[in-house]
Amino acid sequence: MLKSPKDSSGANHLKEVRTENLLQFNSQAEKISTETHLKSDLNFDFLANLSHDYKTPLNSILSSTTLLKNKLLDTESKALVEIIERKGNYLFNLMNNTLDYYSLLSNQFSLDFLEFNLLQELGEIQTIFSEKAADKELDFSIEFGKRLPTKLYGDPARLKQILVHLLDNAIKYTASGKISVRVEVITTLHDIHTIQFRVADTGIGIKKTEYDKIWPSASVRGLTKKPQEAGHGLSMSRELCHLLGGEMDFISREGGGTTFSFSVKMKEPLQIDKKPQDFKHLLLVEDDLINQRLTLMILENQGYSVEVANNGLVAVEKFKSSPFDLILMDVQMPVMNGLEATREIRRIENTLGSSPRVMIYALTANAQIQDRKNCVDVGMDGFINKPFNMEKLPHLIHTWESA
């Protein structure tokens, strides 16, 4: 049936209104999307700059203590250096917790997987907390299971971050008695171990009415909006457990102490018959003169032949004139940054048909997912987070070669 002119006019008007509303809706949605991306970019830039500005000077402090520890010092001087190192590492962990909080909220959190000696890492924990416990006249012990593997492949820094937080809490809320840590393998499937850690204290315990406040949620959405709380919160530690493939729980009795248990999943490193490549000639690309000097001294003390470049442009010129086994490339530099320099080096290699190509590792204070993606996209082989103990470089090189 034919519509009347009036009906046709009304339908057209309705169609125009709907079209206009749809256009407004799309415009609004596009505006919100743009603002969201801008906010995300701002968060990423904020994290990158904050991490770089904090970790660069901290790297100088910890590198200085590494060099001083190798000197012949009197007993008092050695004790002072150890205090500086211990407090520097504590500050590093504190800062990492805050940065991790923002990283989780902006979906930029990432893990570092490398081969490490579990007993060595736990030995460092034992040294630090034996002294802290002694200051409060508390007994402290770490007990190891019989089947505990020495070498593992995982993220030792995050594992220690969890332990440090739990032990700090245990000492804080324990006035007398003891604190103990038990480490053991609870399951093994092929080459993957589920390792359980139990941190027990004889402290004040937790009231049952407070149980629900220990961690609001198993997801990052449950974290408090206050970074000073989230940075030291059990929610953060539990979230790290989840990222490491495990769980965290606790049992407690008011006035009768608390035991926190958590697990992580870590692989045994592959056994490689061939010897790792012999890295001898290194190029260190670093614009911070203090970090440059300290890192150079540490590497040379380990027997490496090292050349230095103050920025990416100088690094490219040095690469053209001399072969290197490994380039340690800072990312944030003037003139030409590390990403641009790496892209140019890879272009030169492709043009010349160079084989094998030089290994390039980012030496950076930025460890967000986007940072890592940027490094991989330009052709870097990996990254070393600042501050990094350069004494562990030979061990890390073996990890790279075995991967």
C-alpha cells in the first residue's frame, strides 16, 4: 500500500534524526577512543621517564658498591659498603613495587626469564634477613627440601620481591620468637617444578575479622588505588605469584603467629652440550658518564675488552669500523637513541649480508611490555634491566646462548 505524502515526510524526518544521532554517537565514541589512547600513551611515557630517572642514579650507587667490595677494605669500611648495598637494594625493591603497581594498572607489566642459581638467590635473602631478625633478637632460618634443584629458569627478581615483602611483614609484626622459611618442590611435571615457599612467624597473628582485607581480589582490579599501599601490599605479592604460575594463601591465629604459603612454577634450564659463544669484545653504549665509567670498570675487571660510545650515532660509526661480539645498548640517549641505532646497525648488516649478526641487548631502566616490544621490533636480541649486577653478565650470556 502506498504511503501518504505526510507519512513519507515523517519517515524521512525520523531517518534523518536517527542518522544524525548515529553520527553523533560515532563522533563521541571516536573522541573517547582517542582520549583513552592518549591517556594510555601518557601513562606509558610517565612510567618510562619515572623508571629511567630513578634507576639511572641507583644503578650508579649499586655499581659503585660492586667495585668497592672487590677492594681491600678494613672491617669498618667493608661494613659501611655492605650497608649502602643493602639499603640500595631495599630502595630498588621499594621503587620496583610502586612502578609495578602502575605497570599492572596500565597492562604494561612484564617478567624477566633467565637462568639463575636458586640457592645463591636465597642465600642473599638469608644474609639480609638474618641481620634484620638479629636486630630484634629473633631467630631466623631457611630450610631447604631434599629435591630442590640448584639451577632454574624463571624470574628471580620477582621471586625475591615476594619473599622480601613477606619477610619484612613477618619481622615487622613479630616481637619475639622466630621466623622461618621452608622451600621445597611439591610437584614436578617433565622439566617444570612447582616450588612452595612457607614463611612462618610467631607474631601477633591476624584477626578473623581482618581476613577479607588481606587481599581485596585475586585480580589487579582489586588493588587499592593508593600506590603507597599497593606497592607494599599483599595483593601485589599475590598478583606476582599468579604471574609466576602459582598461588598464595595463609593461615593465622590471633596472638599465635601467621604462615604465608605461596608457590611458583619454574623450569629446569636445558642442558646444552656445546660451549657458549666466547664474548670478549664488547661495545658499551651509555650516555650517563658515571654509569659509563662504572660499568666499564666492572666489565674490564671481568676480562672483557670494551669500547665505549656516548650515543647511538657514535655506536653506529664504531660498529662500521670494528667487529663486536656483543653490544650493550642504552635506549634513552641524545643525538640518536638506542632504538634508532639498532635499526641502523641491522640495516647495515642486511645490506652487507653480515653473518652471524652482532648480538645487541638493551641496557635500560624501562621494562614495560611496550618497551620490550619496541626493542624486539628494531632487532634487539633482549634487554637487561637497570640496575643490573654486571658480575652476573657471564651467567646471563650463557642463558642467552642456551635459549
